[in-house]
Amino acid sequence: MWLLYQNDKDVFWKNAAQKWTKAVEKEQFNTGTHDLGFMMFCTFGNGYALTSDSNYKRVIVQSAKSLATRFKPSAGVIRSWDHGPYGFPVIIDNMMNLELLFEASKYSGDNRYSQIAIKHANNTIIHHFRSDFSSYHVIDYDTATGMPNRRITNQGYSDESAWARGQAWGLYGFTVMYRYTKNPLYLNQARKIAEFILKHPNMPKDKVPYWDYNDPAIPDANRDASAGAIVASALLELKNFVNVKESQYYFNTAETILTSLASPAYTAVAGTNKNFIIKHCVGNMPRGRETGEVDTSINYAEYYYIEALLRYKAAMQATMKTK
């Protein structure tokens, strides 16, 4: 809703966004989840950027304070789940929660939050990624030694497979890390992840990934349109940090993804699909029968699709101005 308000400044979307942002305000004190970046920055972060409401800024700082309680100095990472057969699990999705920490440092003047983000990102590079720059989903750390006990891909085809949305989270997260720090380590990581994704032999022509790049059922495996939306949005930021040739390649690929997602193959007819825009997402394939998260619609596909469209629109407008 905030993104839609950003697009056209229609007060209808502003009022709706304020209402539903207020509904999650209490989560700023939630220390039981790593997902506070998703939950609180996509809401209050966008809200503050568009309204300058000082209360939104206070909520962001408190949310970062809550998230920081999940950081374990001995391992140098932020804990993800509090459930399951793990010691100290950290998932690649956690890269998406670091933007909240950087903004909280900016708003509060307390660099502790940004330092936690940097330590988490650095250890993610060391422990989460394989030599081909694909990533595991979960690293289960030993907090005494700070070293991994196990490397797992919980929501993918197998532990050694490349779960598509996990690769997208990594691409997006390290692009954000470079935006805030300008550390070339993060830019290189983002570029190498992009190379793995875009040049993978199992990447379809329409650039909307299969749910796992290593599913032996390909080409008959499910697609994950949410992974496509996240990749498109990430590429439309990453293109701003690279040379002209690489930038055009990222832009063209993002354009292909968005064209695919906007087609009837992935866009639902208005009024159907429980009013979700995007079809054919996979949330958690291994648990799909329990959760129904297979060939479905998922809220983060909607969010990153709209964000990608806004970034695409801005890029097109900037191009027009230079002509």
C-alpha cells in the first residue's frame, strides 16, 4: 500500500497504509523473530520515507533494538528460528533484515546496529556460500566456537541444491549492503550471485526461475514467481553500481522478468486469485502438502513485484530525461 501511494500519491492508499501500519506497531517489541526487517521496515520504513512521521522513526529504532537481541557475538550472526532441531540457525533470508539496522543507526546515531549488520553479512559470505556463489538456506552454528555445525537447505530440493528464493534473498541483501557501505566486498558478492542466477543452465527463457535450480523434474518443475520478482527488483538497484555494459545486462534481464510476470502466464485476472496479482509461487515445497504453499500466491511476491515496477519506471523516466 505504501508503494502504491508512492506511485500515484492517491490518498486512498495513504489512508489504507497508515491503518495497516498501525496494526503491526506492537511488533516493534517482538524479540522472538528475525523477520522484523520485513515486518517493520517494509511498513514503517516506507511510511517514514513518504510522510516524515516522527513516530515511524521511533518505531524503526525500537524494532532494531529488538532485532539486535537476537545477535550472538560469538558467532557474529543474528539468530533466525527459535524452533526446530537446531542449535543456532541462521537462514539466508536474514540478509533482508539488515536494512532496518542501518536505518536505525542513521536515525539514532547508534552505530551498534549497523555494526551488527556488517558482522552478520561478513559471516554470511564466509559460511553460507559455496564456491559457485550459490547459497545454503540454513547454517546451524555452534555458538561456543562460532563455526557451522551443519549446512542445510530446509525449503529446497536437497541440502546441496540451490533453492531459488534463497538465491534471490542473497542477491538483494548484498546489493543493499553495498548501497549502505560502498564496500566492494559486497558488490562483488552481489555480482557473483547474479552471475550464478542469470547464467544457470536451468534458468528458463522467460527468466522466472524454477523453485529450485536443481530439481530433477525440470522442465516440469514448479516455477517460483516470487523469486523472479525479488531478482528483478535487486537487479534494478544493482545496475546502478556497475559499468555500463553490465548495467544494461541487468536492466534487460529485469525487464524480461517483469514482462513475463505481467503476462497472463503469471498475472491473475482482476477479481480472481483471492485478489493477489501474481500466480505460480512456491513458499515451502517440502512442506507444501501441509501449508498449501505450492503453485500459489505469496505476499512477498506482490511486494517485490510492485517495488520492481517502481524501480523500472524510475529507470525509464531517467533514461527519457537524458535523451
